[in-house]
Amino acid sequence: MPIIKSAKKRVRIASKAAVRNSKTKRSLRTAIKAFQANITSKNADSAQSAIDIAVKKGVIHKNKAARKKKQLAEKAKQAKSAPVKKAVAKKAPASKKPVAKKTVAKKTTAKK
């Protein structure tokens, strides 16, 4: 244990920061694992949000965050391109009014 008053305060502050950082890291890992288990846009948004929060609090480096977000986006894109069968009723196309064609006037050049 430190003897100096300021050192004692630094120990208290460091322990509070350690608890905050561990909670942030845990929520980050949980969000990423949830996304990997069920790849949806909602899970992707929450995972990217957790990454942004971790960067803001200084838990992870901004370049690592950018790399993780890119990896999440690639996985989401791959999952989206995978064939998924959904029963969707197609709507009839809306009828449009006929559009009148405009005539373009030709320019005449004056001869000298």
C-alpha cells in the first residue's frame, strides 16, 4: 500500500477504471459473439455501437475498432448475399401516366 496521499488516490482511481474497463470489454465481447451467433442488422448495429463505446472510453485502439467493424460488415454482407427463402407477396406495379415527348428545336446558324 502506498504511503503518500496522492498515490493512495491514484490506487482508488485505477481500481475504478479497471472495473469500468472490464465492463466495457465484457459488453464488447458479448455484442460481437451475439452478432456471430445470429447475423442480423440489429446485432450488427449493437456490435458496432459497442465497439464505438470501447474506443471512446479508451479500452481499445481506434485502428483495432476500424478493423473489427470492417470484419463485421464483411460477415453481414456475406450473410446477406447467401440465399434466403422468404415468402413475400409481390405487389402489382402502379400504373403511370403517359409522358408526352418534348420536341427539341434545332439551332440555325447564320451564313455570312
